[in-house]
Amino acid sequence: MDTRRIHLSEKDIPQAWYNIQADLPSPCPPPLHPATKKPATPEDLAAIFPKALISQEMSTERWIPIPDEVRRIYSIWRPTPLVRARSLEKALKTPARIYFKDESVSPPGSHKPNTALAQAWYNKQEGITRLSTETGAGQWGASLAFACTLLDMECKVYMVKVSYQQKPYRRSMMHLWGATVLPSPTDQTNAGRSILQQDPDCLGSLGIAISEAVEEAATRPDTNYSLGSVLNHVLLHQTIIGLEAEKQIKEFGDFPDVVVACVGGGSNFGGIAFPFLRYKLTEGKDIRFIAAEPQACPTLSRGQYRYDYGDTTMLTPLLKMFTLGHTFMPAGIHAGGLRYHGMSPLISQAAALKLIEPKALYQTGCFEAAKLFAATEGIIPAPESSHAIKAACDEAIRCRDTGKEECILFNLSGHGICDLASYDRYLSGELEDFEYPKEKIEEAMKALPEI
Ligand SMILES: *Cc1c(COP(=O)(O)O)cnc(C)c1O
């Protein structure tokens, strides 16, 4: 029988994460303090992050050891399978070999617990007993709640009010894993109260929820803040995806010509891509990297590479990144995890150096690719992951048309079992495609600081 999947054993869980900062041709531009616009110091960050993570954020060591206890807990769901998508290949009549790394098998259903667990563990080592965070659709909140319950820590999640009302299932997951979940804006923080004073019916936004979670962490000594994407240490933890995939694809006797993942803040893309990008940087290997993003939020394709705030309310440090502007208001597309105005500074730098290629996709095409994937490989993907599937299928079709036998690897960042309402809308033909208007990008750029 032809091999369909490679399972590694628990002892094959990598011993160290890969830090791309060691191999990029120039250092990553530092975060700037929002008030002084000078590089943020470790002391600035220590109010809300533990020392170990601040040091990972700035480290240029190539390999950072994964603590034994973290590896032990990873074994609840890792190593994840690498699957040869033979049925999808057949349906596309492509000579290409398509592989996907299945991060949907984690208990919360996505790649996010790879960093949630690591972050919670380092916080606990430094005496922190509670973590606060924000969540939109609930993928990140559920992952942090899961990690906190495994480590016997408290977890407080500010969930954007409109999602709190419309996405009950991930809220239930967070409750089952023992987290406190509040619809943001709340009356428990200054940030929340001042918003409610202006607009008592405010449905919330990720920017407001970030402000509330950061305020709680900054004002309580037992509590730190945790972010699910964008930052260097988050991408570092996610490289476990690509490091496992590298072992697995070599066991298949193969190696990728093209690596594909979707990008929201960039963590699952960095996770699968960076361990392979190292071969391009250090050995000049010819590998293409495709970052799939929505046309409705085309951060890498049409944003600008400059310093911007991470949140709407301009409380976070300024990051040098591709951005559509912190005033960006995304259309209501169904890939909630891909609606962020900014992008990881490491991915932004790689894109500015033309090491990776952005590709902007319409959501109906992505749902169509997701339907084909579900019909062939059986797994119902997250709407975010469907962007990676669509981009991988486009590459496979290019191979069919040109007769090239390339090897395509993509990351399946999560499953879509909590997103079935979105699939219903797709199936009933109610989904619209959005293109982000050019004038709006120009307008938003005016609100950016001159640095
Ligand atoms: C959050 C999320 C994303 C987007 O986040 P990145 O940091 O860009 O990886 C993609 N897929 C799924 C399933 C998610 O939950």
C-alpha cells in the first residue's frame, strides 16, 4: 500500500525550537515604546511578560531548548501527522505531490496551543498564577484556557462582545477548561468603562479587548498578558510544526519545492516555513514560500512596511511590519483569524527581502477548495486554513498545466467543526467576496506615525 501518512513517535518531538533571527541577513527592527518612540527596553515589557519570553523575543541564538515538561505535555497531541493528500492529487489530476501537516488534531483544534502551552509554562516558572488575553472568534482564548488548565493556572479571556453572542461553542470550550470569559467591553477596566460611557451598546473589537487584557495584566502583580500571534517568541514556539514536518517529509523521501500557509498575524506560516527557509538562507536551496491572505485583508500584498501600533487604541508598542493601518476595519469575512491589520515583524522582514510571496484570495474560492478538500481528504478545514488549501491547489493546477512534478507542502492550521454556520452560508450561496478599497488604505496610512 502507498504510504499516506507519517506518524512520528513521542520521542521524536523536537528538543529545541528554531530561531530564524540567527539566520536572517539583517537584525529584526526593534519594537518602539508607544510614547517615547524609542526602542522598548526589557523593563518596559516586564510589566506584562515574563523575563524568559522577553529574552526569547530578542534572542539571536539559533536553537532554543524546549523544556522537558513542555515536551511531555506536547505529547498529549504531538507529534501531529504529515499526510500525503493522494485523493486531492487525484481529484486535481496533478503530477505534483501534495502534503499537509495536520495541526487540526490538537484538542482546541488548531496550531495555537503550541505557543499557549509554552507561554503559560514560562509564566508559571516566574511565579505568575493568572494570564489575561483577548479573543475574537475564540481560537486563541480556547487554546490559552486549555494550556492554563493543564498547568493549574487561572485564565481570564476578554472576548469581543459580538463573537461572545454569535460564537457560543468556543466560549463553551473555554468554560469547560475553567477560564473566566467576559464579553468585551466590560465595566471591569478603565478602558472598557470609558468605551461603555461613550456607547453602552458597543459590540466590541479586538483592539478594545487587547486594551482591557493588557490593563488587567499591567495592574495586577499575579497576572501577565499573553498574545497568540505576531510576536517573535510566538513564531519561535510554532517552529515545532516545520521541524516535525521536515523529519516526516524526509521519511517520505521527499523535500518541498513550495511551502504554503495562511497568514493572519503570521504564526502558523512562520511555524511551518521558517525551518525550511533556513535551507534557503544558509544553503541557497531553491524553495518558494507562499503566504495566503484574504483579499478583504491584504496586509502583505497591499499594505506598507513601516512602524504601526498593534491595536486600535495605540497602547501597544510600535512594530515595524506590513500594515493596513491600525484604524483598519475589516469586512465580515468568515476567516476571523485572518482579519488583523498588521503582520509579524519577522514575516514582514522576510517579505520585504522577497524571501516569501504573498497571495491574496477571495473567500468563495477558498470555501470551494475547502469543500473539495473535505470531499477528498475527509477533514473539514477552518475557514482560515482554506486559504492555504486554495493556494496549494492553485500550485498543483499550475503543475498540471506545465507538467511539473513538484512537491507542495501546506499547513492545515485547524479544523472547521466550530465554523459550520459559515459553511452553511457558503452552501446556500450567501457569501460575498470583498476587495479592500484602495482609497481606504491610503486614508489609513495618514494615521500612521512618521518614523
Ligand atoms: C488564529 C488562526 C490562524 C491565523 O493566525 P496566524 O497567527 O496567522 O497563524 C490561522 N488558522 C487558524 C485555524 C487559526 O486559529
